[in-house]
Amino acid sequence: MRVKVISRSTDEFTRERSQDLQKVFRNYDPALRTQEKAVEYTRALNAAKLEKIFARPFIGAMDGHIDAVSCMAKNPNYLKAIFSGSMDGDIRLWDIAARKTVCQFPGHQGSVRGLATSTDGDLLVSCGVDCTVRLWKVPMLKMVDSNDVIGDANQPSAVYTWKHAFWGVDHQWDGNLFATVGAQVDIWDQNRSEPINSFEWGKDTVLSVRFNPGEPDVLITSASDRSITLYDLRMSSPARKLIMKTRCNSICWNPREPMNFTAANEDTNCYSFDARKMDEAKVVHKGHVSAVMDIDYSPTGREFVTGSYDRTVRIFQYNGDHSREIYHTKRMQRVFCVKYTHDGTYLVSGSDDTNLRLWKSKASEQLGVLLPREKRKQEYLDAVKERYKHLPEVKRIVRHRHLPKPIYKAANLRRTMIEAENRKEERRRAHSAPGSMPVQPFRKRRIIKEVE
């Protein structure tokens, strides 16, 4: 004889906490729930409004420098550690969680222009306008207790003096080499006091350098002659050079797609390129109203952060043409450097007002440990917002960002100028011989030529 019994899992009706409400079982048959879409739309609208209400991206400021913060570097060994260098030659190691200086590295006589850490996190390389490269041993176990402040670190493990001032440095991924830039590109070995190789293409100052995360022998630089140059250490000369109409202040590879890179340009835009096809930008990222000074990719490679001379920090999708978020405070001045933390949860910005500022990468994200119930609810609300994001009311609320008045006015003025340029171009084309003025795509408009 077969006996049928009703069985159910204890997980379905057991409460997580005694204060929780009992779970209500619902029938999700669409025929019985005629108002489901209307209810979900209202939930999406409310979720969008609540996200705006709870958007508190700014966490805190870290003060200690007595001059503008010029560069930063992450420590691969510690999630909560970051290095910063300032215009007065001061280098500091910060504990982001405690927002305190853990250690100082004194020695540079002028401004520190570049900081980089080795992949194992044991070595810090710094360079500046005093024509020296300094190698520092990074203190290891002292980061465990954030209340212990070391003070000044020991003397640098090595000091290399060279012929010209330096403007940037980057360390090779999983290697012993690092590159410095200034009057030329120099490749150094950690154990050699002179460069093992030098590259030069033109006589202008090179501003920034980045090693490729996927191919350790490939690096890219941007220079004041408006060029972006690709180098391969296995070759005796630079590989390719792209010349634009305005110079790029900083450059960064996408860590998940290491053939792509994004350049922060003086003309207020960022340009994403494929290194294999540099005659056209893949995406032009617009939004800033002044020169973009620095750029850094999230560890996921899905978005990047930019800092600008217009005193704002913006977050862009890697394939989006406009910013997802705009961060600003009344006291923050021109932003010279920005970095994502290694887990992609926070941003750190360094600005002209001597402060480092800590931000959330998602403005309305709840900090701390979330209960499974809270996490599920947040995922549901995100899914509902994604489903109804095309509807005008939800779209308007999600897209709206409050801007400081000077930036709002500058954006309007810039929009008017671009419209006037476009009208002028259309009229000139209308009164020219057919085909004499071909329409040039916006992604190619700022590129002059590619040299090999």
C-alpha cells in the first residue's frame, strides 16, 4: 500500500531570528496576480527614491600631508593599506580602516611624482623631481594592529640618482623590473644602480607609464607631445605611437581585458582603446568639465574611476559614455590622483587640499555585515529597478545627480560650445562640394595619426 504524505523542508518555515515575521507562502500564478506589474513598478520607483535618500558615498578624510597629494599606490599584501606621496617630498603609508598614518618614508627633496609597489608587496619604488629613485622595504606585520604607529621608516634600501627629473614610475607584474619616465623611458632592475635599457621617441617629457597586467614585457606611456606610445621590452625600439590633439595625463590598462586601455585626456574626456587597433577609440567617456588628471580601473575591469581638475571624482562603466556616479565635497579641491581598493568596494582620492578622501564605490551600499534576508531583498530591488529602468519616471530618478553650481554652469557652457561647433560643421559641409568634407566619427576626431 502506497501512502502519500505532505513533506516540507524546515528551511522554508524556520525563522532566522525570533523577531522575524513568519514566512507567508504565495501563489505566483499570473492569472491570480493581475496587478503584479503595477506593484513591481511601484516597488522599482520606491527603490530608486530610497537609493537616492540613502546615497552617502563620502566616508571620511585622511589628513596629515602638508602639501598637495600628487600620487598614490596600493599595497597588494594588505586590503586596507595605501601609499601616498605629496608635493613636499613626504611619503606615507595609511591604514584605510583606521584612517591613520602607519608609517612615513622621508628622503625626497622635491615633490614625489611616482609611487609603485612590487607584485609581492615587499618593495615600494618612489621617484620625484629631485632626480632620485628610492627603493623602500615595506613594513609587514605592523599593519595588523592599526593603533601602533611606526613613525618614520628606516632609510631606503637603495637610492639611485639619475640625470633628469622623474614624472612617473610603474613596477612590472610578477617581475624584478620597473620603469621610470621623464625625459625618456628608463627600465631598471631592482638590483642595479643604473637603467638596463632606455627608450626615447622625441624630446618631450613622458608623463605616465603602465605595465600590461597580461603581458609583463609590454608597457604604455603618455607624453606631453600629445602621444601615447606602446613599448615592448623584447624589442630595441618603441613599437607604436598614437598622436592625439591634446595630451593624456594618465593611462590605465583594463585588468580583465589587458588588450584594452583607457587614457585620461586634457580635453575633459577619457578614451578607451584596443592596443591592437589604435586608429580609433572604442569608447569616448564624457562628463568632466575640466582636464582629467588620473584614472584607475576596478579589479573587476567593469568600471573605472577618474579624478579631474574640476574638483570631482566620477565613476564610469568600462563601455559607458557617461559617468555612473559623481562625487564632490565643498572642501575638496583639484583631484590629482584616484585609486580603487583591491576589493573594489572603496575609492581613495588625493587632492590639492592635502587630504586623502575615502568613498564608497556604490553610493547607497549598506556598510557592515548583511543578513541573508537583507541581501535577498536588496538583490530583488536591484532586479526590479533593472527591469523598469527604461520607464521615464524611474529613469529620471536614477540618472539625476546634484552638481555644484560652477560645474553645472561649466557643463551647460561646454554643451553650448559643442552644439555651435556641430552647427558650424554642418553649414560648412552644406556649402561645400559633395564628398569634399566627409563626416568623421567622434571616436576618430581627436586622433591625428598613428606612427609605427
